[in-house]
Amino acid sequence: MATTFAYKVRNSDGKVLTGTLDADNTALVANKLRAMGYTPIAIDQKAAVSFKTEITIPGLSNRVKLKDLSVFCRQFATMIDAGLTLLRSLAILAEQADNKYFGKIIDEIRLDVEQGLSLSQALAKHPKHFSNLFVAMVKAGEASGSLDRTLLKLADTLESQVELRGKIRSAMAYPVAVLCLVMLIMAAMLLFIVPIFSKMYKDLNGTLPLPTRIVIGVSHVLTTSLPFVIVGAVISGYLLRRWLKTDTGRAAWDRTKLRIPVFGKLVQKTAMARFAGTFSTLLRSGVPLLDALDITKETVNNTVIANGLEAVAEGAKQGESLTQRLPDHPVFPSMVVQMMSVGEETGALDDLLARIAIFFEQEVSATVDALTSLLEPIMIVVLGGAVGTMVISLYMPMFNIIKLIK
């Protein structure tokens, strides 16, 4: 377990500084301070505070957001460009990280580098937080001696992904909120309002209209078997999530997303922007073509597109052009195929892929804006239609109440 040490050091200007560090022993504290460019004067162990505990929330306290990675890349690139050593840069980044969990990970990476691993090898030990794309680009930057420029490219890529996700979420937020509101209103009516009408119609002879019988039947099931309905819904949701994590379920869901009216096009454009941007960034960083295809296939987040890229990679291994097999996969628009073909012929594939990414990012932005303005009236109609249909179903017998009373 790490112990807290109080230290007194002298910096390069001769100024005496004090502070605290967590480490297993004084030797590690001294090494860390020297890596940060300080000369240790005194290192003393602090008394432990027994009542102090660190509260962690699973799934929240141990998360590293894309924004954290983006800031890390930009600051890391700036420090390297300024002439700081790799170890000192990592030590400073670990100290000043706002996300304390991420700071611990950076410190572990620094220790691995200090023990002789390359930066890419140290990053690869944390696959949960550093993707294959991240590790491959850092490895290419190390090999080419341009790690600072590679980190800046990574920061641009991550920021682009953050922006793209934000646009998608903004498009989905309104319909999801309205859908939840509709479900709450319908559930409240079925549980509290419909039973009142059901008791009133129970003493009437005659046959109720079909819509009324359906509403009353659903209400009866909910009111008499609500615990079973909730348990069934939870179990169904759990089984659905388990199925979606399988290869078959994931493939089926990805195909379904592409076929949803309106939203399917948005999913396709988003995936194309991610594919072109990632592929372009990897090629510009010096990653070999086949490796770039494999990494891009893992990052597109859609099995339909991943299958197309796998076919492209198989064809490339056999000496085929990149675009020879793409027409067999309709998820790739003809414009993408044609531009990639031109890029391959002219030797400017990375540049044309970057242009494709920019084009589809603009398309996503335009689609989101159009959806935002279009969905508001549609959702209002859906909300009014759902509630209105139920109200009409309940009041239909009233129009024939005289005939029902005997």
C-alpha cells in the first residue's frame, strides 16, 4: 500500500520547494523527484490518518473520458516539444491530472517506462483506456521520431470524436425524453385512470368497443401483475443486453440501426466519418496499410462496416486494390469508393480520406440540425396521439351509454 511522504527539494533555480508524494518507499520518492528535475533535500514519512477513506463509485470513479485523453495528448505534446524528458513529462501530467484515477494510470505508465518499456508498450498494458488506435499511433510516432506531432494528431482525432458524439446525443436526447414522458403518462393512466372507468363499465350490460376492451385488459394485467411485469421487463432487458454482446446479436443490431428510417442515414454518416478520419490519421502517422485497416476495423463500432474493411484487407493481402471489394458492401457510398480509388491511384489516399471525413462530419452536423427542427413537431404529434387514443378509447362507450344500460 502506498505511503505519503513529505519532501523538501531544490529546483533548477535554487529555490526550495515542499510538498507530498505517495509511493511505496523513500527511494521511489527520490527517483520521482529527480525525474521531475528536482534535487531532494529531505524526505520524511507522514503519519497515517486512520479515519480518512477514499470513496469510489464503480463505473464512475474509474472512468477515463475521451476529453481527459485529449487534454493529456495536448499537454504531453507541448512538454515534449519544449524539451522535457519523457519521464519528467509523465510525472508532471500524473501530478496535475484533474481525474485522480487517470493520474494513477499515468504514474503507472511512467514507472513502466522508467523500468525500460517503450511508451507504446506501457500504454498497451492499459487497453481499457488506451485503444489500439492510440497505441499504434504512439508506436509510429516513436519510430519516426515525431511523437509530439503524433500526439497532437491524436488530440485532434479524439476531439473530433467527442464533438461527433455530442452531436449524435443532441439529436437523440429530445425523442428519448419525449418517449420516456409518453411511457410515464400511459403507465399512470393505465394504473390509476383506466381502473375507474373499468369499474364504471362493469355494471353495464353489452359489449364494449374493441379499443376500450384492449385498454381495460392491459390495465387489468398491469394492476394485478405489476411486480411480475417489472421482473419480466428487467429479465428481458438483461437477456437482451447479453445477446447484444454476442457476435450474432451485435451484427443484427448494427444491421437494424442502418435500416431505421432517418436515423439509419445518420448512423451510416457517423460511421463513415469515423472510418475515414481514423484510417487517414493512421496512414499519415506512418502505420502500415494492413495494420491501419485492422485498427480501423476495430474502431468503427459497426460490424457491417467492419466486415467490409475485413474484405478489403483480405483483398489487399492478395494484391487487389483497396476499392475492388468495396462495391460488394452497399454501406460504403459510391462517393467514398470513387474518392478512395482516386486517392490510391494518385498516392494521396490519406489526404482524400481526410476530406471524406470532413464531408461526412459536415453531413452529420446538417442532419442533426434538420432532425432537431423536424423531431419537435413529430414528437408533439406522437405524445398527443398516444394520450388522445387512450382517452378516446375510454370515452367511446359513453357515445352508446343509453343502449348499454338496461
